[in-house]
Amino acid sequence: MSAPPTSSPWRSSRWKRVQVAAIASLGWPIVEGLAGTYTYDVSGRQHLALFDASHPAPILAFWHGRVLAGLPFFRDRNIVVVTSENFDGEWIARIIGKFGYGTARGSSSRGGARALVQMRRELGDGHSVAFTLDGPRGPVRVAQPGAVWLAGATGHPILPFHLEADRAWTVPSWDRHQIPKPGATIRLAIGEPIYVADTSEATVEAAKGELGRRLLDLESAIGNRES
């Protein structure tokens, strides 16, 4: 499922390649160990029926800051994720590969069109795909058009979801990434699927706005369940 890596500047540095291998080797058991302690409290579980072979494979959509929270729950479902071609994208790809994810290499700034072509092919082969809508560099919680364009081009549904951990560290990064602490309960809200009629500019823009609103509504719903 994964596309072969293309040439990137960091690959010419032996030290960078060693760093990538080391981060992936050390990071994988840490993430796996944490994941084994999490409990998921799921609403909208009925929408997971989209993963059945009788349905078109879904396009998962969520915010970049919740990658680690969602990684264990959706593991081993043949989901293909866009990861950037840079240094960070490489070690991330290696770690998520251990969880049964495939990768399409690219981002909004480099290789994006190629990644979309691969993801369209993956959908056709029955593999689900996933987008961190505001990745890889933001603006935070502002949806980019890739997921809705792909939905309009293929007819496959978008499955939005949001996660919040009851105990977590927050990374001081642009996306305020949440790392659930050991033993955390992670509330996962899965929304109704969204279908996009076509790839016209007006349709994509409207669907992008609707998708962003749906994710904010899911976050609000999690907050209401906590109160």
C-alpha cells in the first residue's frame, strides 16, 4: 500500500538517516506500550459499518492534533494516511506502519497531487484513507480541501471523527498535539458520513466548510458528555 519514498534533502545525510531509524525504533515500543493502557468510549460506533466490504471504503477526516489518540483505535484496518516527505514524515511513516497503516507520501506544500492520485487508487482497491485536515502545518483547525476533493472525485463518503483524552500531555506545537497519558480514557465521537457531489470549486468549498463545522460539533458533543 505504501508508495516508495522519493528523493528528499535529508536522505543525502547519513546522520539524518540514522536518526530516522533510531526515532522509529525507540518510538514504536513507547507508542505501543501507551496504547495498551487506553480505554475508548465511543459514540457513533454504528458508522464504523462503512468499513464493511459491502460499502465504499471511507475517507477518514480529523484534526492533526489527535493523531496519537486515534492511532491505536483504527489500527489494522488497511487505512492509508498521507505523510509528508520530510524528516518527520519518514519516522512517522515507519511507526504507523507498525500499526498496520499504509502511507501516501506528500503534503499540501510538496507532492500533494501525487499523494491524492495514490489515495484515489487505494480507495478503488478497497482501502480506506485518512486525512489530518489541517496538516501538516496548519492553520490549526482549518480544513484543507484534499479530503473533500477526493470524496467528490470518487463518490466515497467522508467519515469525520474527533477524540479527547481525559488525561493528556499537550505538546507546545502549532497543532497543540494531545498525547494521552497512561490509563487515559479517550472519548471518540464519530459523525455521520458526508457525501460530496462533485469537484467543482463551489462544491468543494462548501463541503470543506461543512466538514470543519461537523468536527467542531463533534468536539462540542464530547464536551457535553463530560459535563
